[in-house]
Amino acid sequence: MTPPGRGALALLASTQLLLIMDTAIVNVALPSVGEDLGSGSTGLSWVANAYLIAFGGLLLLGGRVADLLGHRRVFLGGLGLLAVASAAGGLAPGADLLVAARAVQGVGAALAAAAAFALLLLLFPDGPARHKALGVFAAMGGLGGVLGTVLGGVLTDLLGWRATFWLNVLLAAVLAALAVRTLAPRSGAVLRGGFDLAGALTATAGLGLVAYALVGGSEAGWLSARTLGAGGAGLALLLAFAAVETRAAAPLVPPSVLARPALRLANVLAALAQTTLFPMFFLVSLYLQSVIGYAPLGGGLGLLPLSLVVVAVAPQTGRIIFRIGLHRAMTLGFVLLCAGTAWLALALTPDGTYPSTVLAPSLLLGAALPLVMVTTNVAATADAAPEETGLASGLVNTSQQFGSVLGLAVLVAVATTRTGDTTRTGDTGRTGAVDATRAAAETAGFRAALLTGAALAALAALLSVRPRVRERVPEPH
């Protein structure tokens, strides 16, 4: 890899780190936000959910816009919007304006994420170089969740919750300045033609409403009028989107792309991977704090060994793919993910300690994470032509983001149902040990949720065995 390639990869991977970190950093600060702004638990949950809905709903549109306007331009625009929205969040006088700022942050994150992934596909052709680059991306994604938890605790304790937003402003400005120097002015400007406005509106609104139903279902109830109405409207708009795409002159997602079986399977597997992985970070941190009695910082540091394993394994994924094949490496990753999640679930006890419950299975999960992330990304983007890089990145990023949203909603609902109490996103402000009865109930809830995640990983492992995705893996030098 040439020095310019290393510089661009470092920039794009750092952007991935920032965007994933932003999904976790605010969760730790939510109790302080509630105390400062006088917001209840429902309002606080939407400080986190507004970002997820906008991020997931706009990724597909962001990828296509990047193909049309140029990936460098959209990348810089996304970072700029993220910085402005973060500053608005840091200055927000009330919960309503903070939720609005988080939604705009999600818009900027969607544009930056789709353009960054498309730039990676353009800079690193399919083969060992791309596998290595995707390995670095996976490592940064794994670190992002942990660093978000750790930094959220540190900044909130030392400087207050608003510091988490000002950190975003600083990091986005630094990344934008580096992008101006590192990326060529016309990086990725490959597609010219019309824009499918009807497709863009129906896809974005449909995805946004489905995300709204998923993140709100655990609060309002899965059979509530609000959840069913939003979900039904979202699905209807997605069906309308499918109909529009068959007639559009320049479709947002050409039907011929979705007709590729390998691409469809890879996106399903990418979603299933995040359905298990994303909630696992949250549930482990919550167990360490609400059952064992760790402070928020300790809960975040408990995931640090997992991240170190991710960093060690991720650069080796290209070699593993070459030696055993793409589909076998993918199956191996999901088997490890299933085994690690099940082991973690069964190891949890109300009176456990970190070394006896979390440490060992988290190391296995650290090895599984880069394998499933890299192999599903390789499979989802292997057939992408240069003019489809933004589209391919938007599709796989959308699958991963909706897997995260769905996994967090479903697994937290499973934990809440099993516990018989209220386990809410962001309820991580306790530092003392809880009474034995509550600890046992919460542990049972976490165990049930993680076993559900293990079952989803097992389903993904079975699906990855059946078809053979097309492999073009030349021997690395």
C-alpha cells in the first residue's frame, strides 16, 4: 500500500471511528443530560434514537448523492453538517432542541459514512488491498463503541455532558482539514445523469419510519397504534419505492443490482451481524454497571480487551480469506460470534466478577467481530462497478445500521420482558452494588437477550454456508 493510500485509509477509518463512537458516547451522558435539562426518560431516549433514525434512514440516499455529486464533496459536506449540529447540541438550552441537533447529526453522519465507504472502495480495488482496508475499518468500528463509552464517562465526569458534543466539533474539523489535504479534489466524481427524486423521497421516508417504529416499539409497545402505524406506513412507502424504481429513468437503486443473489445475502448477513454485536456492547456495559457495580468509566474499560483483540485480528482477515476462502471465513466468523455470545450469556451471574464472567468470552467476540464485518463487506461490494460504489456503500451501511437499530430494540425488549422491570437505553448512572433480588432479575434479562443474539448469529452461520458468493481473491504479495 502506497503512502498516499495509507494516509487516505487512516482518514477514512478515523471517520468511521468518529461516527460509530457518536452512537455510544451520548448514552453514558444521558443521566446528566436529564438532570441538567429536566427531561424524563422518554425524552432522553430520543436524544439517542434521533441520531440512529436519521443515520439509518439516509444512508442509502447519501450513497447515491455521493455518486452523483462526487464522494469527496459529499464527505466534506457531511463532516461540516456533523460539526455544526454538534455545536448546536453543545449549546442546546432544552431537550427538544437537543433532539433536533442529534437528528441533524445523523444526517451529517449518513452523508459522511456513505461517502467514506465509497471512497475506500474506489481507492482499494477488490482483492487483498481492499480486504486489509476493510479490516482496518472493522477495527475502528469495534473501537468506536468502546471509546464512545469510555470518553462519554470521562468527559461527563470531568467537564459535563456538553463536552461530548464539543469533542465532535473538534474531531470533525480536524478530519475535514485532513481530507482537503489527502483526497484529490475530484475523488469519486464518477456518475452523471438525472436524480430519482421520487425514489429518494419514498426510500428515505420509508426507512425513517421503519427505524422510528423499531426504536419506539420497546417504549410504546410493539402492538401500540403508534408503532404499528409508523411501521405500516414505512413498509408501504418501501413498497412504493420498489414500484418507482422499476419505472424511473435513473433509479436510486437499479433493480438489476438488487437482483444479485450474492449481494442480497451479504446485506442480510451484515444486518444479522450488527443485530448481535451492537446490543452486546450496550448489554455488557450495563451489566458491569448495574449488577457488578462499576462506574460508567469502568463499564467502558471492561470492553477494552475485546477491542485490543479486534485491532490484532482485523489486519489478518485478508490472509484468512485467502487461505480458507471468503465464504468459509464468513461462516467461521459467525460461528465464533454465536459461540462467544452464548458463552457470555451463560457466564453471567448476579454475584460474578469481571474476570469470571466477561473477560474470556469477550476475547472470543473480539476475534469474531472483524471476521464477520470484513467478509460481509467484501461480499456486499465485490461486484460493485466504479459508478456503483456509493450505492454499494449505502446498501451495506443501511443494512448494518438497521441491524443495530433492530438488535438494540429487540434485545433490550427481551431483557426488559425477562427482568420484569424497566431497562432503558442510557440508564447507566448507577455505581453501587444493587440488592440481590434485583441483580438476579437483571442478570436473567441480560442472559435472555444475549442468548437471543446468539440464536441470530447461529442463523447467520447457517445462511452463510448455503450459497457460494463470487470470490476473486488473488494471492497477496
